[in-house]
Amino acid sequence: MTHPVPAAAPSRPGQAAFGAIAEIVGLLVADSTTDWTRVDIEALRQHLIDMEEVTMHAVVRQEAVTNGARFTVSGQGRTIAAIQRMARAHATTLTPADSLRMSVETSAAGAIVTVVATAPSPRMTARIRGLGFIGLLTLGDHHGPHHLAIARGQAGHSHR
């Protein structure tokens, strides 16, 4: 009995977090210098859960401030701590090239995040307000390297 050969094989793993983990595992396996005694894929999984909580379950109230916006980000249960971790972590990823300043104040329900332009202009203020809280968290190209550092046990996230 022969089985038909598919014209193309699927390239997506079917679920985003699983795919992100699979990509990192592939990089670790391919790197002969990987220190397997430090690898912590569970820490990466927990971080991806935080990303899911903030992206899908946080409630964001946005208000205009001079040259930017203030975001009151709240949630329930696990989402509260995820908001706090993600907001604090992303405040440190902004670079001078981003022309933004982010301050984070934690609250019982999550965090209050204020983002303002360091080189104010109507366009930059509109950009901050248009991106909103979650859009601002996506800025920069730090996510892939950050996820690899977590998995390598180099990013201060440990779940051992």
C-alpha cells in the first residue's frame, strides 16, 4: 500500500506559543555550545503564558497626557502579576532611538503605565496613542533574543 506524497508539508506548528518554544528548542539543539545544565524551557513557557495573559485578558483604559498617554492596565488572578512583570520588563527595553520614556507604577489590579515622547511632536504623540499599551509592548526587536536568553537561563527568569 502506498501513501500519497503531499505536495507541501505544513510549516506552522498550529499554536503560537508551541511554535515559539519549538523554534527556540531548534536553535538550542543546533548550537553545539548550548549549556544544557542552564537551559530552562519551562521559564520560557511561563513567560509566554504571561504574554498571553496580558495580550488577551488585561483590561486597558487609556487617557491622554501631554506628549503621550497613560494606560491603566488591570486584570484578575494570574493576569495581575503578568501585567506587572510585563510592564516592568518592557520599560527597560526602550532605547534612545525609540524616543519614548515609559514609567510603570504597580497597582493592586495591575499597573499604571505612562508613555511620553522624549522628542515631542504631534506625530509622535499620535503614534503613542494609536499604538496603545499592547502596541507599545511590541516595539523593538528584543523579543526573539529575549526568549532565547530565557531558555538559556540567562535572563533572570527561572522556574526550577
